[in-house]
Amino acid sequence: MFRTRLAALGTALVTIASALTVSVAAAPAQASPNGNVLGYFAQWGVYARNYHVKNIKTSGSAAKLTHINYAFGNVVNGQCVLGDTYADYDKFYDAASSVDGVSDTWDTGALRGNFNQLRKLKKQFPNIKVIFSFGGWTWSGGFGQAAKNPTAFANSCYNLVNDSRWAGVFDGIDIDWEYPNACGLSCDTSGPDAFTKLGQALRSRFGSKLVTAAITADASAGGKIEKTNYGAASQYFNWFNVMTYDFFGGFSPQGPTAPHSPLTSYAGIPQQGFDSADAIAKLKARGVPANKLWLGVGFYGRGWTGVTQTAPGGSATGAAPGTYEAGIDDYKVLKTKCPANGTIAGTAYAKCGSQWWSYDTPSTISGKMSWARGQGLGGAFFWELSGDTTGGELITAVKNG
């Protein structure tokens, strides 16, 4: 139902060196001392993926996280609404599957589901802040209507996020609008200032609580970053999660093959401006402070089939088969199914048989984190928790970096 984000790469030394050749803002700000690490938890992961809040604890990820984005709530008729009430607050967890080893109850008014499990997780790991994310690739179509009455939208979101039934679970709200005044699954024409007005209304209603947003990383000439005034909007948001992944993939079935999350540009890249360094540079140049920009990492890969060329730039016949969706698969699957055997632009790629995949590894993530520190960015985030190994290889690389 959802595209996996909805809706996350040379060696580390080559990564850092190549990053210096990209046009980025001069004199990087001091590195953030905060060590912010945010991971998305996908509510539908409790079904086919069999990934639950308890897995955040048992994988060791909870000890490494500072923030969790709960994805997603929907936007309908200009209002924030729940996306899956069963997974959100009704699914029963017995003692063995519960974070704290205590079974849910069927008592009237008792909270169950992901919300109750997140409440228990926060009790054990009080440093973690949980943010309710609304929208995503599939559910962004409602933001245009919301932007027509930002105050009403903000009020509806505040009331839902802080509903008395799950009071204390959420520390704020995240808006994943793909994309304001631009096209994603559908096209929006609300104007370059609609996102700013939405942010202003949310900040006014949520006060000192966290107000964040996932934003485009399209730094191409005339691209999505240019369609919205992110610099003006940034004053109302604690930070932006810059979605520096999904630049290329099997959604272009004939290729050319290219890494979906390049840190830098490279000779032969299919589209200039489709890389992390250029996105960060453009957002800085348009007035977004470095410490309000968080770098995105995908805990998954994107791939093609029908490929004969090992190096990037080859032709293909279609999207490679994936566990849940063609053209995409989790890191935990790909590291064994198609091990990385090459690197470019600060990310990894793999050619196995006729398939070609690109994805981040612990090594390339380490390089990306070094680069992010040098840029003075406020943190890093990833899509999403269930894509990692059971021992949390990738989140460990993010945290250590």
C-alpha cells in the first residue's frame, strides 16, 4: 500500500574528499554537539514485517536513538486524522511481545497498540522523544486543503496528538508534505509560502513542543527546493529532515542504474542536483540554518534487473524483485542477498547476477556522518527501523558517527 518511505555510497575517505569538490556553503558551522539520531517507526510494520516497538529495544536501537518519528497519520478534509486505528491504539500485545513484559488488557478505556508500546518504551528510555508524523508519499494529497486554513489544521493536529487517551506519548508533530507547491504522488499549487504559513500555525498551537518537517532534497535547477520558501519557513520548525534518498531507482525501469542516495555528485550522474551535498548547500544558501538540517539515510536499497554493466550507468529491463515491492528491499536482506562490491559518491552498490542494487553500509554511513559533522548539521535520521539487522548494524554506524 505504501512506497517504502511514504510513506530512506569510494570508502569513507573518498567520500569526504569527494564532498569537498561539491559546491557547498563556505566555512561550515561548528559541528553540533547534540548527537541527534532519529529513526522512523512505520505503523504498518506490525503486519507483514512483524516489526514491533519491542524490537526497537531488543535490537539495541532504543539506547542509540534520541527521537522516533511515528509514521504516519493522514490528512483528510484539512484535518489531522489517524491512519490505522487498530495498529495505533487497539492491537493486543501479550506479555511476551510487550516492551515491559506486561500484557495489555481489554479493560474499557485501556490503551493498547503501538501507542501504548511507545509509552512503555519512553518509560524505560526517557531520553527518547516521540514525534507523530503526518502525510508521507501516499497521504500528502490533503495538505493543499489544510493550507487553506492553517489555524484549523493546526488545532485539529494538536487535539489529535495530545488526545487524553494517549497523553504523554508524543512530544510534538512532524509534517511530511511531498511536496508543497510541487508534484509528488499528486501535484500541489498552494504557492511558495503555504508551507511557511502552515508552520507558523503549528508553532503557534504547539508552543514549545517539537514541530518538524521532512522536506525534499531535490536541488536541481528549477527543482522542488526552489518551489517553496524553506528559509522563511525554518523559523517555525525545530529542524528539517532532508530526504536525501530515493534520487534514483527502479521507478525508472530502463535505468540508467545509479545510487539512490549519493552523498556527492559524480561524473555521469543522471540528474545534476540529485545528491545530498548539493541539497544541503542549496538549503543553506536559501536561508535554512545548518543546525536545522538533518541528513537522511535509507536503511534499504533500490535496484534493477536485466543489468549487464557492473559500474553505475547501465541499462536495465525493470525493477529488481523485492520482498514487499519491486525495486526495493531492506538492508538486512540485501547485505546477504546481494553484498556490496563497489562504491561511488559516498555510497555502495552491488552487482549480482543480472541485478544491480545501491544501498548504504556501515562504512558508507560512517563517511556520511563525518561529512554531516563537518557541515555543522543538527543530526541524522533514517527510514526506517525495520530495515536494519536484528543487532542494529546501521543505527550503530549512525550513532557512532
